[in-house]
Amino acid sequence: MMRNNYRNKFKRREKLGPQSGTCLEVSAREGESGEALAMRFKRQVKRSGLHDEIRNAYMERFKSKSEKKREKHLKALKRLKRNQNRY
């Protein structure tokens, strides 16, 4: 049976909160162009999960009242379902 190694390919950083002090650093390799360096940095940001976190925080501002209400309701249903399974 073959294992799917896709899941292990990209490691996500832990959700530590907005002030986690995450610092991504990319140093230029010998003979590497600025464009290649920028692409490597961009790829590292995506793999770390920082890109998704920032996008979600930004898009949170543009949600309508009904969307926020719906999410709140679904979250409550999930919590209720999870708590019912405990007992």
C-alpha cells in the first residue's frame, strides 16, 4: 500500500496568535537574482501559513452582518454537537 506524502510536504506553523514573533528570513544565494530571491521568500511565506492568516484577518473586515451571523450560528452548532458527544 502506497502512502500519500503530500500531507507531509508542506509543514504549517502553529497557530500562536498575532504577536507570535514569527520571523521569516531568506538570504541570497551566490549568483541568485533578486526575482528568484523574492519568489523563494514568497514561497516560504505561503508554506508557513502566514499568508493565509493575514488574508483571513484582512477579509474579516469586509464580511456582511449576515455572514458574521451565519458563522456564529454554525460555530455554536459545532460546539453543541461536540459537547453532546462527550456525554
